[in-house]
Amino acid sequence: MASTEGEISWRVNVLGQDRKSMTEAAELVRYYWAATAEDSAKWEFIAAEHEQKIDFGNWTYVSTVDLLARERKTDELVIWDHRFLWEPYSKKMVAREPQLPRYALANRPITRARRNMVSTKPLAQIAKANHGRVKRVDVAFTQRRLEIVNAEMQRTAQQILAWRQLPIESRGQLATRSVVAGDKLGSCEQCPMQKLCDAEAWGEDTSAMLELEYVASDYYVEVVQ
């Protein structure tokens, strides 16, 4: 234990976190339990850190679900995933992200999931933003959505396997280009292709959308005679 003027630095050997961080973490957990006090009456908690695997032949996807729960009213199993976030995701963002449907694929025939989000903002900012410390979003996946995610997983895996066959120098250059390209797009919430991306992710017909709303611009095209 070491002390400085006006402050005591206390560390937990196992976690390696200072006292302030541990106190803040305990506060977040306390708010979560207060906001979810009625869960045990509506849900039966089956397993925590539940691991399942999908074998794709030359590679394996490992899914570790935070919590597997059975809804007492419907007797249906639902995947729960917890996130500590500064800004909780919107419903559209939860429906768009691929993690939860991947978990559903690994835990078939489950098709429902819940994203539990705990905001790490100071209380004053949460009150100003008009949302609580805990936000939950439920999503039910269609068969088409799961098929699309399954195909994406296999396609990405093949790209990774091909990348690993490259020389070290080429790997670094390719990875750098990918990161730079991603940074230019920013977050999903700011992307102008958000609506189209959502529709494609859920297997919706995008032909009219592409024809009417996403017309390629020729403003920056240089015509070469």
C-alpha cells in the first residue's frame, strides 16, 4: 500500500484495479440490480458464460453467451448479452450488429436475444440525456437474417485464412488499408448507407431502394475522351 498527499492508492491484487475504479464498477452493478429487480419473477436463469461452438470444417466459431435465460411466460430460451457503454446503442444498431445473431446460430434453435446496456456516464449527464442508467433492447431474428450472418461468417473466415497465407509484409499493408478505410466511414450511425445496410442485413428486397434512393453520383467522375 502506497500513499500520496491527500490520497491513498489502494489496489486489488487479483483485478489490478484502483479503488476509484472498483467503487465506480460496484455503483454500476448496484444500479443494474436495482433496475432489474423483477427479472427473477419473469425469467429462469439457465447458464452464465455459456459456451457453444460451430464447426465450419477448417475453422471453428466459439460463442460464449453472457447469460442464457428462459422466459417463464413463453418457456422460450433467450440469449442475454451485457455491455458497459458510454452511450447505449439504439434499437436499429442492436438489430444491425452481427454478434447476437452469431450467438443465435451457435445456440440453435434460439432466435431471440436481449442486449443489456449499462451506461457509464455520470448521473448528471444521464438525467440530461433523458435516459436511465440501464437500457435493454430485445430482438428476434428471422431465418433469413441468420442465413445472411452465417454466409458472412464463412466469407470472412475464408478472407482471414487467405490473409494468413500472405507474407508478413503484405499482411501489414493489407491490415493498415482496412483500418484506414474503416476510420473514414466513422460509426454506423453516421453512415449514409445505414438504411440500405439494415435492409440487406435482414434479407429485404432492396431493388426499389437502390433505384430511387441510392443513385450513383457522377459529380466526381472524370470523363476521359
